[in-house]
Amino acid sequence: MGKDDLLKKYQEYAKEKGIELNSNLELVNGLLNGLLKNQEKYGEKYCPCRRVTGKIEEDKDKICPCKWSNEEIDQQGKCLCGLFVKPKSAID
């Protein structure tokens, strides 16, 4: 899966969940690169903001979108790495 495919996948995910991708394209690009590097290195698209231990069972919750992202978006307006954010209309 290339970066364009991954971007499309996460755009579709965000739309389904009623959230958005960060409007900072430089940040999104860097995060997508990090996700693809993690996939190459570890075999999964682990969130670049989470420490990967190399233990599959321990790390499975860190696969993007990680298990904490929805709660972080609700509480902080964005997930830890900032890839996904609350819609602007939900912030106002």
C-alpha cells in the first residue's frame, strides 16, 4: 500500500467516524511516512507516536487508528499524533 492509498483509507475512516484528517498537510505527510516505515520495519502500521515493543500482543492496540484515538479526540480535540481531529464544526 502506497502513501496515496493510505491517505485515501484514512480519509474514508475519518468520514465514517465523523472526524477529520488534520488540515496540516505537512504533518499528515510526515505521519503517513512514519506509518509506512513502521509497516516496513514491524509489519504493521503502528502509530508513530506510540513506542513499539516488538511484542505483537502488546503492540496490537497501537495499529493506526489506535485504540486510544477516539477517546483522545473526544477529550483533546485530536489523537495523540494529531492525524485525526474533531471536525471544526464540533469545536465551535
